[in-house]
Amino acid sequence: MQQLEDDSALQELNLRYKNLDDRQAAAIATVLSSGIGDRLQTIDLGFNKIGVAGIGPLAKPLAAMPALSTLTLSGNHLGDPGTHALVGAFLKIRERVELASIDLSSNGVGDMGAQALRLLLENCPSVQKVNVNRNKIGNLGAWALYVGSTNSKGGARLFMKNNCVEALMQEEINKQQGGNRLFM
């Protein structure tokens, strides 16, 4: 944390595979809330142990970061509640959101989290890429994400392979996408 606090010109923060838990995520949130990360463009917190209790404190400072364009939270334990908390924070300040890419793959996100992400797609035009591969999204969530990407002002690309979507729904969405395959 000391290195993070000392580097005000930092543009990328890579804390992937650091075994961070909810308590440590809250500590990172405190540092980011101080404005130290205002120049951060990329944050990678992938493959840690961050759950709802950790993303709760992190969501607001992440959403408030003016330069943040890429956020990776893959391989954590956010589930639907954590996804809701994160999306809710971004929606509160949607007119200032610069986020272009969000990776929530392998997080246990289900249909309810996918519906929250639909709101992010429809209300934050800067979002260009959403990765929800390897989650628990079913037909309802897949359709919500498809509709959100279709209604997206930024023309967002979705990645949602290896979820719980039935073959007929996959075919229908892929057909609607005009060849841009979302499922394999």
C-alpha cells in the first residue's frame, strides 16, 4: 500500500494473483478514495478473493476515478450482489464514466447481475467491452445483456462464453448479432 500511496503519476495498477481478500480490498479503497488513483487508467484486481464485502467499499472510488478505462475483476467472488454494488456505483455518476472495458469473468455472476450490467451498457456510453465468460448466466441474463448491448450508445461488445445459456437461446442471440458470435 505504501508504494501505491507514494506514486501519484501511476497509470496502471496490477494486483492480479495477489491473494487479496475483502479486508485488503477495503484498504485499497481507502487509498483510492484519497485521490491517489486519479490518473489510473487500468486496474487489474483479477484472480483474488474479493467478494461482496470487498467490492462494496471499492465500488465508489473505482467509479469516481476520472481516467479509469479498463477494470479487471475476473476470478473473484462478486456474484450478483457484488455486480449490483459495482454497477450501482458507476450508474450514480454515469455522466462522468470513462470506463471502456470491464472484465467480470469467473465471478459467479448470474441472471440478476447480468440485468444490472444491462443498465450499465444502456446508460454508460463509454462502455465498449463487457466480459462475463465462465459465470452462471442463464437465458434471462443472456437476453438482458444482448438487449443492453443492442441499446448501448457505444456499441458495446459482449463476451459471454461458458455460461448456463441453453443452445436455442445461444443460436437466437448469435443470429440476432449477425455473425458476431457471443457463445462457443
